[in-house]
Amino acid sequence: MKRRDFIRATGAGAVAAGGLMGTAPAIAGRKIRWKMVTTWPKNFPGLGTGANFLARTITELSGGRLTVRVYGAKELVPAFEIFDAVSRGTAEMGHGASYYWKGKSEAAQFFSAVPFGLTAQEMNAWLYHGGGMELWREVYAEFGLLPAAAGNTGVQMGGWFNKEINSVADLKGLKMRIPGLGGEVLRRAGGTPVSLPGGEIFTSLQSGAIDATEWVGPYNDLAFGLYKAAKHYYYPGWHEPGTTLECFVNRKAFEALPKDLQAIVTHACRVANQDMLAEYTARNNAALRTLVEEHKVDLRRFPDDVLARLKQLSDEVVAEIADKDPLSRKVYDAFVKFREQVVAWSDVSERAYLNARQD
Ligand code: CA
């Protein structure tokens, strides 16, 4: 036994770590240092601090045997280059959102958020116990990456509007900052989706360059001061009903770790996934109260016919992803099947209870 353990620790591990990664072999007792690159500005509330939490959790659980240093966007590589950077081993880990990698793989979009898709609770059910994780691994396999869910914002807000949305017709000509699939849905509804980095949203809304913007939810939106630039705050965030944030790890770096450190990385992601959702839930409700009571924000629900039209268009847009390639078809079919089943259950559990509580 002793000899076999020794060979495993110093032989195969050393070849894997030294040979493939060009780093020191993972010999017991030696400290391993990993870099985590992120799509978020350093320490960005909720998302960036969620990445920090994950890094700290891995470092603490391993007793410092595996330390992870977090790099904000642009510190080591630009935000949207982290996928490639981890894929080629420039950094061992990345923290972002899978819909950013649509250009690499259309199917990747199903593992963050799709319009009228799954809530946070449903996403976790699909990923951990409904076959979703296996599909996600399959999608990232060709890039040499191992994905994990590592955070969730919960249901986002519909966004900030300078004009009222009373009917489907009000979406026509609406110039709104809304990226990705949600933006494509708005375009089909007659609007003009605009892509803007976070730092340009406030001034664009204030100057009238855009009529509306979505961002995240009350916690992040309050910090951005968006209530100073728009009158109406609409809900729900139909386009991002429970956005999963991700951690991906370079597969060769992961395989070079001893088994216990592999388990720590895997389970730390689960802890971070849960913790971010809890943080968003706690801070969003406090921030919503501040927005409504202190800043007198006009909180509004999208009209039913507007949501119905957006859902119809969303179903079209999401279904088209399936036509892009066979793997996207496979993931889409699994996703849609799970959504149908879980919606039936959520109706008689979460929805029924929430409705009952409100009465
Ligand atoms: Ca958003």
C-alpha cells in the first residue's frame, strides 16, 4: 500500500503536473498555487466577491496546501479571454458565466440563463440531480475545461425604464441595454437591443442615449445608482430567471491534484454556489426596500400580455439554438424536457405556496 501511494504521489502526479502544466509536481506537503481569472471587476459586489469567496474557501479547506489568487478582469487577461486563458493553462481556474462563451459553443448558453428558463432552485436541480452537469462537462470537454456551478443571482429584475410599458406596442422602438438572448427577443418584439459594458450604463440612461436598461437586481442596481437615471423599475427579469455563475478548471491542472484537493475544489464550488444565492436573496430584499421607501422608485410588474408575447418570442429564439449543431440539440432537448417536468412540480410546490402566503 505504502509503495503504491508513494508512486501515485510522486510518479504519475509528477508527470501529469510537471509534464502537462509546466508547474511543480503535486507532492504531498508542497504548496500549490493557482490563479483564478474572472470576468468581473475585482471585488465587484456579489459576483466578484463570490469569486473571492470561492478562492478563500478552497485555500481554507485545504489548510493552505492549495492557494487560489483571484485576478479581476484585465488584471491578467481581459474579461472575455478568461475561457481561452484557462483552456490553454495560463490560469488554472476561471469565474464567469457560460453565456459569454456562445462564440465557442452555442450549447454553453443553457448553463447560465435563458429567457423563461429555470429558476435558481430548478437550475441546481437540473445540474446536480437531473443530468445537466454531465451535459455541461460534455460541452466544455473539447476545451480541456471542467465546469462547475459557482454562484447564482436568483431572479433578476426586468430593468429600469424611462417610459411606461403598458402594452406590446410600447416595446416597439425601445432602445434598451439588454445583452444576449434577451436582446434578441427584444429585437423581435420591435425594440433595439444595445450592448454596453457596466461602466457606461448609467450615463447612457441619464443622457437618453438608451430608453431602458437591465442590470442585475436591487443590490447591484442600487449600488450603480440607476434609480437616479430612470423612473420605472420593472419586474420580473424574464430574460434571466436565475443566472448561474460558473467556475471552470483546467482539466490537466485538476487531474494533477491529489484526490482530497480535487474533492475540496469540487465541493467548494457547491458551497460558493449556495452562498452567492443566499447573499443575493438577503441583499436584494434589503436594497429593494431602500429603493422603494427612500428613493421612491416606481416599482411595476410587466403587463401579462407583454410577458406572454416575450415568452412566445423567447421560445422561438431558444429553440433556434438547437439547430446550430448536434450537441446544442442534445442539450436543448434535455433542458426542455427537464423544464416541462419541473414546471409541473414548481406549480404545485413553490408557486402554490407563494401564492397562498400572499393571500
Ligand atoms: Ca442581467
